[in-house]
Amino acid sequence: MERQEHQIKLNVLKVDSLQTWDSYISQAHPVIAHFTAAWCMPSVVMTPFFEELASTYPDVIFLVVDVDEVKDVAAKLEVKAMPTFVLMKDGIPADKIVGANPDEIRKRVDGFIQSCSSTA
């Protein structure tokens, strides 16, 4: 079981700088970013859900951005509340979901991924 959990975490990449962020979002894959903060309990609670979502979509880049560690990325995307989920295609935000609502997030991510695959 532990190995499977480790496998899931490999699909979620941590952003530690604006340069890292730019390199991830410039790739051809759709990107889903989870803006979080260690002090924000709803964000912390969403982490296992986000990792499970990442395991569902192997062709999508899932990023975790701690707003306290990478303030410039949060400012660039105007993230003001946690958790915030930003769905991006070709480096451009396509959707932003604020709050810890797994059903809504899953629904919007599903729709986003389908729209990305139909344009590919």
C-alpha cells in the first residue's frame, strides 16, 4: 500500500520558485495547480483529494504551490484565498476554483481535461 501512495505523489510536483512555475506551465500538457498554505486547514484537507485526482490523469501536470513560499506565483495569478485551484492550458489560466469543494473541482477538472483532449 505504501508504494502505491508514493506512486500517486510522484504525479504531483511542488513549485518552489517562479522559474519552476514557468518551466512547468510552458509544457504542452494541461496544468492543474493547487494553491495552498500550511496554516490553512481546508487546503491541507484537500491534499489527499488532489493527489488522488492526479493519479486519475497521468497526462496532466499537477502542481502544488505554497503561497507563503512562492508569493510571486500567487500574486501573478491573483490568488487571494486558499485553497484555490487553477486550470491552465498553454500557460494561460482557463478556470479558477476557490474553496474546498471536491465534487465541483472534479466536475470542472473533468470538463477541462475533455476540452483539452478534444482540441489536441
